[in-house]
Amino acid sequence: MRIGIIGTLTAPMAAARSATRARRAEFDLQRQERNEERAHADRRAAYEEKRDAYMELNATVRGFRTAAETYLRDLIADPTCETPPMTSVDEALQPYRSHYARVQMLRPERPMIITSEVNRSINSVYEALVKLQQTYDARMAEELQKWMYGGVSEAVWVLRQVLREDLGVGEPLTDFHGALRLLQDVRKASIDAGKRNRGLGIDAVGGYTSGIEANPAG
């Protein structure tokens, strides 16, 4: 009889403890789900920020290349006329520099190595155009145009491939280190050839530093 009474008295307490444990487990589960949702939202926001930054960088790189190529083509076509102002080139350069600075804050390794190489090329192109505006030289203009249609265009293509790869929407370059070395070699060869032809451009200093250029074996 006494055992039955004790059991009757303790049953509500056991049920209450069980209910408390169930509520705590449910609360922990909900908290975990909220944390996972926040983490997923943060990852999604970071991805979208990077995607937008890459899209804008790609667009402004292409915009600058188009403006520079058009300006140079018009200059070569009629070098005897008064040199036109570089307004369109300057207008294309400013948004590029802004978006390049934004992408630098993201700091993914492979894209930053290539964007730095593209930035050096763009700086050298701009410096060369300034020189041509000040003093036109046919050999210098021809060398610059050759490089822009070749090495600069290739650098822009490699940049787009690497950005797509980092976003997970493109296949990785089969030989990233080889592509990087080729871009560097073409840029340096073009700059050296231009200097022999009375100064194609100035090889921009600064930018991203990595062990890849110093370690060709990769």
C-alpha cells in the first residue's frame, strides 16, 4: 500500500522531469536549426557578395580594354590629327580601380594572383597610352596594339575562367601556374620590346605577392 502511494506521488514528478527534458531537447534542436539557418544565410550572403564583385570586376576590365583598344585604333588610324583626349579611357579606368579594390578585400588566393597580373597589365597599358598622347610613335603604338590584342586579351580570358572557378560555376584551369607564367612572360616581353622602341610603358610595381612567380615548379 505504501509503495503504491509513493508511486502515485512520484509519477507526476517523473512526468514533469520527462516533459522538461523533452522541452529542453526541442529547444536545443530549434536553436541548432536557427544557428544552421544563420550560417547558411551568412554563407549565401558572402557568396552573393563575391559573385557580384567578380561580375563587376569582369565587366569593368572588359570595359577598360574596349575603351583602350578603341582609343589606340583611332589614334593609329589618324596620327596626324591633334591627339584626342583620353576621356573615355579615364572614365573606364575609374570604375575598374574601384572594383579591383573591392575584390582585393575578398582575398581568395588564385583569383587575387590573376587579378594582380591583370592589374599590372592595365596599369602598363594606361601609362603607354599617356606616353602616346604626349608624343606619338608609330612603332610604340604598333607594339602596344599587338600586346593588347594578344597578351592583355588572354589575361582577361584567364581572369574570367579563374573567377568562374572560384564561384563553382566553371572548370578549373588545367595548368594554372603555366597560364600565370605565360601572362607574366608575355607582359614583360612586351614591356621590354616597347622600351627598346622608345618606351612602350611602365611595368607597374606593387600588387599581390605570392610564392608562385618565385617558384615556377608550383
